Amino acid sequence: MDITEIKNNTENEIEINPAKEKAKKTIKILFIIRIVLWVIAFAATAYWIYYSFHLYSIGIFLPEEYSPLLRPVLYKGLLIAVVSLVAAGLLHIRTAKLKREFWL
């Protein structure tokens, strides 16, 4: 067997598995979605922190005034952040499952 025969045999044996290629594409898409979810979680957290400092900057220091103004923003921000992180975690689990299934 010479070099040309070996080269021809290896070219013929290489097959592109469409399911594996689709899995790779899906993993990339899931990764991008996870990045977006992390950015959303960060932005929601950063906003309620900014709003807290904003309340201090306009002179609201008393807990009786500060708390009712911050609470709705804080709850919404935390809820958005937690939901985004949970969704990102679930997508990570799905990605890990795809990687195990297709040996990626």
C-alpha cells in the first residue's frame, strides 16, 4: 500500500455527520443566548444599584422614604436577574447534554 492509497482511503472514510454539525450550531446559538441572559441579569442588578445611589443623590436618606421608593425597583431587578440566571443555567445543562451525546 503506497501513500496515494492511504490518502484516498482516509478521504473516503471521513464523513460529515449532519446531526453532529447541527449540534455544534445549536451549542453556539445556546452560548450566545446564555451571554445575552447574563448581560440582562447584570443590567437589571446594575439598574437597581444605580437607582439606590440616585435616591441618595437627591437627598432621600430616611428609611421611611427610601425603602418604599427602592423596593419596587429592587424586587423587579432581582426577579429579572434570578430568572435570567436560572434560564442560563438550564441552557448550560442542555449544552452539556448535547456535548455528551455527540462527543464534542
